[in-house]
Amino acid sequence: MTHKIAVLPGDGIGPEIVAEAVAVLHALDLDIALQTAPVGGAAYEASGHPLPEATLNLARESDAILFGAVGDWKYDTLERSLRPEQAILGLRKQLGLFANFRPAICYEQLTHASSLKPELVAGLDILIIRELTGDIYFGQPRGRRSAPDGQFAGAEEAFDTMRYSRPEIERIAHVAFQAARLRSKKVTSVDKANVLETFQFWKDVVTEVHGQYPDVELEHMYVDNAAMQLVRAPKKFDVVVTGNMFGDILSDEASMLTGSIGMLPSASLNDRNQGLYEPSHGSAPDIAGKGVANPLATILSAAMMLKFSLRETRAAERIEAAVSQVLTDGLRTADIWSEGNRRVGTREMGQAVIDALRGDAGSGKTILTTS
């Protein structure tokens, strides 16, 4: 059966890094059909909206979405509903992509690129599972008004609503415990139950779900302590599960333990294992078009796509091994470069991964179309 993949390059460095991931997919012995569509600022320029109906429909009809990045400073003056970032929020909501997998792995070859001492990050392998469709990012009501009461009654104020329902918490907790069973059987649930009613409820529900997984260890940790422990003793964590806002912050913090956010893939899945796969970094408009961006996070996101949504585990492992080989060979983009290594650009790094694949690559059937 042909795997149908929607390719959404987006803005900034998105087209450059996605092009390398697509080239890697071409080098595999797979039956895949890729179709490209605009998203983010590129889509706004083309059609006046960051997530056009045609792009959304393509995403809905695909087995998986390979996503680049969206955003550019020049769009900051647009009303919020038209800003490029609304495209990714819209895709998460419309496709029900509730579970975000953010691995933070420190490759042996990159321990000295981390901002922490090598002994703190050597062997680091954390999986942060972030709930994606609830919390303060989507809670209603939200907006601006005159403050109805309090010390500053009558003054202009802005407000957002943090909220979670039992089913939302239960399903992400099941994902975390099931993932832990395939790893070291330990889950850290991050909350702020000492202050927020929402996260006291979160803690209560996660504890209840844990009763179905007696073989998995569960610990609860306040988010401020979790942020501290990530830089104090990061290897004490295995699977971390948390809400949308806390997960947004902690996953970016964890990414820097590995040497560069340019190395980290991510996956956002719904209950059908349809997923959106993207690098953890942003669009970096300041380096767009310069050919210096690190494509490895996007290439590794393609590997996650093959593993989780397309069930092509062997192909995913081949990509991961090729990336490791390239690092062993000493190739580095600017974000991970150090003395004694060879500095390369985006295309050269992508080609090196393909070259590493060639030893066992077959003649796959790949169809590329553009809309």
C-alpha cells in the first residue's frame, strides 16, 4: 500500500530543511507518495490565510504530515488569527493531535556541545510527552476587557483560561504509561498542584490511571522543581508527561541539554496514529536562505514518521543509524560545530546522510507531486 505524506515546508528555513528530509525519503526502498502544499506565512502570502482549506484537506487525507516551520517577524503585526503560528495550532486542533512526543537524546558524539558538563548529559535519553490540544492555549473564555473587580477594577486587562477535562488527562496519561513500558518503566508527571486547581485535578486523574499500570513507577513533580532538576540531574528522568504550557517550556529547556535544538525531532499524534512530524526548532528567519541550518532534526522527524505512523520501523532505524554515522564521521553544521570537526552546510549534511544510507538502500518507488 502506498503511504501518502503531506509535505508542508512553511517559512524561514522550513523549505531548506524539509528538502533534505524529502531527499532522504527518496533514498529509501519505500512505496510513498509525497504532495507539497503551502502553510504559515507562505500560505498567507498565497491565499490570505496561514492554513488554507486545501492544505488542511490534504493533511486530513494523508497518513502523515512532514512539517517544516512557520513564522517570520514581518507577520507580527497581523491580527492573531492570521499569523503563521495559527497554522500549527489549527492542524493540531482539526486533526486531534493530542500527544506530542519530544525526545531529548544526547548523542555520544555531541556531549561536548551541550551547555552542561559532559558527565551530566552522557547517555541522556528523555522522552517528554506533552498534551497538545487543551490547557491555556485553547481554553475559553479568553480576551480583553475592563477588570470587573479587584484593586484595579475598571482597568483594561487580558485573560486566558486554563482548563482540562478528565478524558483529556486520561488519554495522555495512558500514552505516557504505555511509552514507559517500552523504556525504563518510570513516569514523572509534572504539575503545579500546589497552586492551580487545574493541575490538582491533573495529578488526581494521572494517579487514578496509574492504577492500571502497576509495573510502572510514577512520581509527581512541581514544574518549577522539574525545570531545576532538568539542569541539575537530567538523567534521573525517563518519560515526562505534562500539560500543554508546561510541556512547551520544559521540552525546549531539555533540548538544550543535547547540544542543539537543531538535533531534536518531534511527533504529534492522534488516536489513529496519524501524525504531524516536525523539528523542535522554529523557522529561524535570520538564517533562512543561507544554507547553514541543521537539517538533522527534520530528517530524524521523518524517521519518527516512518516508525509511528507508517510502521516502517526498519527504514526509520536506517535513517537513525545514518545520522549517527555522519556525526561519527565528524560532520557538523554551525550549531553543533567545535574544533576538530568539519563544518558543513544544510545540503552537504543532508547528502552525507543519504551517502550513509547507500550501502543498503534499495530502488524504492517514490512519487512527488506539488499543489
